Amino acid sequence: MSTSSPEIPKNFDPNEVEDRLYRQWESNGYFHARTDTGSRPFCIVIPPPNVTGVLHIGHALDHGLQDVLARFKRMQGYATLWLPGMDHAGIATQNVVERELRSQGLSRHDLGREKFVERVWEWKHLYGNRIGQQMRRLGASCDWSRERFTMDEGLSRAVRKVFVDLYDEGLIYRGNRIINWCPRCETALSDIEVDHSEHEGRLDRFRYELEDGSSSVTVATTRLETMLGDTAIAVHPADERYAAIVGKWVVHPFSGRRLQIIADDAVDPEFGTGAVKITPAHDLNDFEMAERHGLEKVNILDTKAQVNSEGGSFEGMDRYVAREAIAGKLTELGLYENRSPHSYAIGRCSRCHTIVEPWLSDQWFVKMQPLAEPAIAAVQEHRTRFHPARWTNYYVNWLQSIRDWCISRQLWWGHRIPVWYCDNGHTFACMEDPTACPECATEKIVQDADVLDTWFSSQLWPFSTLGWPEQTEDLKTFYPTSVLVTGYEIIHLWVARMMMSGLRFMDDVPFEWVYVHGIVRDAEGRKMSKSIGNVIDPLELVDQYGADALRFTLIEHATGQDVFLSTEWVSGSRNFVNKMWNAARFALTQGGRAQVGPLPPRDRMELSDRWILSRLARAVTEVTERLDSFEVSVAARAVYEFIWSEFCDWYIEAVKLRLSSDDTQAAEDARSVLVHVLDQAMRLAHPVMPFVTEEIWRMLPIEREEPTIMLSAWPVPEPEWSDTPAEEDFVRIQQAVSALRSFRSEYGIDPKIRLRPLVTSADSDVLEAVSRDAGLICRLAGLDELRAVPSLEGDAGARLLTGGIELLVPLEGLIDLGAERERLAKLVDKANIEIRKIEKKLDNPGFIGKAPQEVVAEQRRRLGEERSKVDKLQVQLEVLNSLPGPGEGPA
RNA sequence: GGGCGUAUAGCUCAGGGGGAGAGCGCUUCCUUGACACGGAAGAGGUCCGAGGUUCAAAUCCUCGUACGCCCACCA
């Protein structure tokens, strides 16, 4: 047997291993999902990252979780598909390419629509696959042969069909309404593309004079410039202050327009002056009021939020320049009254953070309520379930208060709206590009210039990626998908919409489960952002610690709460990876490379073998159950506990003795158990740490049914592995060893001094078991010998009590008697506290009567144990007290 | 204005109706043949507060406090 094996390095080197293994996995087609095996399907579609994006730490968590589930189910024999892909990300991508153009002094208008879109495609082909390459570095087991992009031909067909169907049904309509307008991107935005934040602004007050000159009315506004588009003044119907002037008219000081004073319940008499200026083209409330009262809607801003010709002398000014100019002009006219600080929420474009303007324009909308109702019902009927369940309410509440969705965008990059207008005023939507109007046959037709909101295509992702509207094998096999894994921030943006479209077009929910995870933040709990400069690059962590270490760290902390990532954790995980590596190195260098046979029969097994197999059975059950219920962090910890605290700390130490035994059968049996457990442990750890487990697994001297651990069978415990008596016996050994080590440490006894304690137990079976494994205790606790005796006579030794056994360590002048007395007295105190606690419980008749019998029995057992501990300790104290003082200790 | 989450060891966090846990940090010891990215032994918690349910509450319920997050068209 070789004593060292130079070809296995002491430290695991992830950089050497990861790339090599991943390429093998990919080129051997291990990620490829088959539809012809008859196995049960398991499918996850990736939340498609933006094509402009680079992998950030949030992706690492999201993808890590998906990969854990995919690898787990694949090993369990499911036909597993993890489908990757990317989103064309309309505004974001267009912005990136426009920025690039600008650096060359060009705008998209210089190129024209067609050339610009070509340019974006070029960009996509050049840079669009960065995330795919980065995902490979993390070990993502995606089926790259099925990679999809929302602008692919097939997915575009799906988008078109959905639009046309909804249009024909009347669920898509065109309307002149208030939408959120980004003056920088020059496009409409949906409500959820607007981020709201508190803004320290001001409230301006000014006066409108009544037409008849009799009096005036003062209004308050945070957006003074909108007064250019005022078409009425509103007050509350019950407001006494204004009752006399309701129905009268004021005159606009700049345009001369007449504005009527109207009464409407929507006015809050408590706010400002109780009189509101009404600007229907620039405020949603005002718009609705205008609809009720038939008011004129005057749009005063252009697409860049500059004042248009409706603004008279203010034309051409930016909205904020106009605000000050108007304040000045009103002051000149003596109409301006005052201003006060006022904080309120403003909306910003979620892409470029420009303040959005509520703006009246012609846009396309989807009527949401008829789609939302089935989506609510599906979740209430548990056809789709959320984990954790609390997100159910969030989802339902959002859908219940949903408003129509503005889907048109004034962009060039995206799915063009498949609607045409003819010269004779007809409008139609169709699947194939038309050459003439279907109603009047004129060939003078023009397509709508706008494109669709990016989310219009992403909402179809669970079925468009599987081939819909074609009835493909993939679609039949994998829809509905099994789990959608995502952060909670896009439940409303994306999950709800997929539910609605899936139910409408596939007549079934898109996924059985929605597994919602938290956001990765920095160690202080702040969101990572480029402006704070606290962004952690996952690939730097991979370079430094390895992909397995990063994955383990993120999975271990994926408890449903946000993850406050500290890089120190990653180095801890790296240590764990290395620990596994060295456990394997031990098995191979100390055990040899010859193939092991099957597990030895139980009667040839030692206690430690039966113990580790029993613990393995528990670990397998625990990890499997936890993964099945999405408690991935608990599963990861269970793997960690088993491998480090049980297999490495105890089993490897226990087996060393036998591995080098002269008894070749015993040595071979030990090696067999060692390698088998290692094999199973690697499989358990593989979903979380794919690289190191594969590398180790391939080195193991075992018979393999598959060339890769990826496709090896997920562990299922053999019934005979479970062995409670072995666990109980082994716990006693652990306790004895710990007690002896603790004793030695407490007294600072040199590790080189070999102790020779005596051991006994009131239970003869226990004593027999202990003496059978005395050799193991000696090795682990550094003893010369451990002699089993029927009872411990009152010797001048230190008495250690653990579980069911008693140890007596002869003092032999090693320790201070006074110190030993103190130690024992402390133990007595501690035991007495426990005794009182347990007695109190047992004295309670309610406890005896109502608590389960096992619980009562357990308390009685513990009481007995503590009492006998006190008895024995007191006997020992008396012995010590009867001895001569320090310096006169026994020879 | 609504809704949600979290309060457990110095720090970061798991767990969870019946003996308080991990990692990191700290103290002491150990270069013992897998591993110093390691081993051993320790110190360190009225499990936020107050009520309630229960034989039993750190755990379940209610209220409160603190912090955090999300949603929202108050001019």
C-alpha cells in the first residue's frame, strides 16, 4: 500500500478541474433532455436574463437553485430539462446600442429604422452570449441545444399569434389615455416599469381670477408648468368655502382660455386650498375627472417633455425651465401667492431613472381583468403553488387590483405590433404580413410604428420556448413545467403574466410550483448597485474560491430571506470543498486504488461501519426530503454536517486503525465501507457542488453504472443500514472520548502522556459493548489502555461520567487535588439545577396526565441519570477529601 | 395610506411545542501519516417586550417596540 500519492494534490484546485469537467459534460450531451425515454418529466425554464446583461450575484443564486433542483431530479431518473435563454430587453438593449452610436456621433435616426435594428442584431451576436459563457463557469446544467431568445423566429410567431388572438377577441385595444412617458427614452412605459421614490419638492400656490372679476380662487400644485394645460378648477361639492362660485368661470392668465369651476367628490378639501387645478392631459386623476365632466384635454408637452405650441410664449422650454418661468410670470401679474416645501412620490423610468411624465397619448392596451380572474383562481385552487406560501397573497392581491396594461413602446428594437392601417381608415391585425386591406382591398396600408413591451414576449416563455404554437414533442412532454425559480421582485412583472397567458393559450397553468427566493445584498444589507460600488462579481469569487464554494455559500443561505453576502463565507465553503477532497485523498492514498467489492456482510462490520451507514441513511432521507420541499439550505447543511462532523471527524478517524490492520479481510472490509460511503456522500453533495464531487467520484475505486456522477442514481438508503442500537453504542463512545479529551485539556495534561483509565457501567450490556470497542476509544482519546472493571473502587482518580458509563482516570500525581474537587463541585451544582428543572415538570400532574408517554419516560430517564451522577460525584468528592493534601498525593 | 418580513452567542445567520445551534471571530493546546483551507478543548445567549393558548412556549396567537422591504394616481 502506498503511503503517499503525489498525483493527488493536497489542496483541491478548482480552476484546473472546472473547465475540463464542464466541457466534457456539455460535449457528451449529459445536459440534453430526451422526450423518448418514458421517464417522468421535470422541467425548469430559466427566467431569461437580459441579453445586455452580465452575470451578477443574483443570477448566481437564481441559477444555482435551479441547477440544484435539475441535477437532483436528473439523478432521480426524471427526464430533466433546464431550458436556458435570453430576453431581448427592448429598452435596455436599444439604449446600449444607442449609446454606442452616440460615441461615434450618431443617433438612431441617422441610421434609420432598418439599419438600426440590423445594428442591434449585430451587437446581439457579438456580445449577447456573455451570460451563457458565464453560466457555464458556475456549472449550470442547461440543455444548450434548446437555448431560446425572445426575438427568435419561433418565439416571434408565438408573440404574433397571441397578439392577433387577443386583438380579435377585443382584449387588445387602442386608446387615447394617460400613460407613463419617459422623455429621455421617448416611449411609453407600463406602470411597473416606473419606480417611485420620495422627492423633496414644493407646493406652489397661485390665483385664477374669476371671469366676472368678483373674486379669485387659489390653487396649489407641485407641477406648476402643467397649469398651461389647465381646463377646469375642481372643489369638493360639500365645501362651503367655494359653494358660491361653483359653476362660474375663471380666465387662464396666459391663454385666455375659460375654465369652469366644477364640483367633484374626488377633491380632498383638506389638501392645499381645497381647490384643484385640473390638467386632464397630464394627470390620471384629472383625466378621469375630465371624462366625468366632459372637459377639454390640452396636451402641453412634446415627446421630450418640452412645452409645445399650446404653451404660447413658453413654447420650447424644458418642463422644469418652464416651471420657473411661469412662477416668474405669475409673480409679475400678481397672481403668484407663495410656495412651501412638500415631499411627495415621483416616478422614474426604471431603465434610465429620468422622471416620467404622465402624458396623454394613443397607445395599445391589454384588458387585464378577464385574464386575471382565471389566474387568481388557479392559485386559489392550488393548481400552482408558491413556496414560501406567503407569496400567494402578494400575487393574488396584485392581480385583484390590476389595471389595463399599456403594451406599445415607441422603440425600434422589439416585436413590431402586427397592426396595419389603410388609407380608408380600416385597422386590422394579422398573422402574415398583408399586401392589401382585407376590408377595402386598397394596397395603401401602413404598419403601426410601435413595438411591444418586452414582457409581452416574456409572458409566453414557458410555452413559446417549447415550440408553441406548434404542437411539438417538447411542448407535450414538458408543459406544464415543474418549477419556476425566481426572485420576489418579478412576481408581478413576470410570474402573474405567465400565469395569465398560460391559462389563456395553453389552457393550463405554466408551472406547478413557484419557488421564490430572496435578493443577494452586500454584507451590510444594501442592494448591490454600481453607484454605491458594492457590487460583488460572482466570477471573481469563482476565480478565487471555485464555483463549488460559491454555489454552496449561496445555497446554504437561500433560506427565503434576503442573502447578505459576506465573502468570508465563501472561503469557509472553499474549506469544506477541500475537506471533502482530503477525505477522498485519504481513502485513495491510505486505502489504495484497487476496486472495492460490495459492502461486507453485517456480521463482519465493526460498530463504526454500522454507525456510519445508519447515519448515512438518515442523511439521505433528510437531504432528499428537504430538496423535495425546496428547503435547499437545510439540505446543504445536512450534507455539510454528515460529511464533516460525522464522516470526517469520526468515521475516518475510526477506520484508520483497521485500514492498516494486518488482518487483510478486516482492512478490506473497512476500505469497502469507507469507499461506499464516500460514493454515496458525493452523490448527495453533487447537486450543490457538482465539480469537486464529480472529480472525486471518478477517482473512486468503485464499479460505475454511468460514466458521470451527474447521471448516477440518487442515493436510496438500504433498509438494513438503519441501526439504532449501533447509533446508541457509538454515541457512548463519542461521549467517552469527548469526556477524556476534555479532561485532558482542562488540566493541561501533555498529549504525549498516555492515560490508563478504568471504565465501568451499571449496565452489563453497555460495559460489554464498551470493552469490545475499547481499542477505538484508546486511539481516539490517546490512551494506553482502557480496562473494563465490574466497579470502580474508591481510588484517587478523576471520575468522568458520561451517558451510561463511568470512567476513572488515575491521577498519578498529574493533577491538583484541590482543582479536581472544585471541578467536581461545579458538576454537582450543574446536575442539581437540571434535577430541579426536571422534578418540577414531573411534579406537575398535568404533565404526567397529558404529555405523551415517551416524553414523560424521557424526563424520568434523565432525572435518574442526573441523580446517579450526583451520587457518584459526591462519593468521589469524599474520596478526595479523605486524601492527604497537595504535595502528598499518592505515588 | 395599505401589505409583508425580520428581531436567537461579539459578528452573520439557521432552527423550531418538551435537554439553546452553525459559520466566522475570540481563548488555550496540538506541525499525531487525509486535510493548518486542519485537529482538540473552551469562553460567550432572561432566543426584542407584554399578555394569551397549552401539562409544557425561544417556538403557536394577539398587542407593542425597533429595523427593513414592497405596493399606492393625494393635487
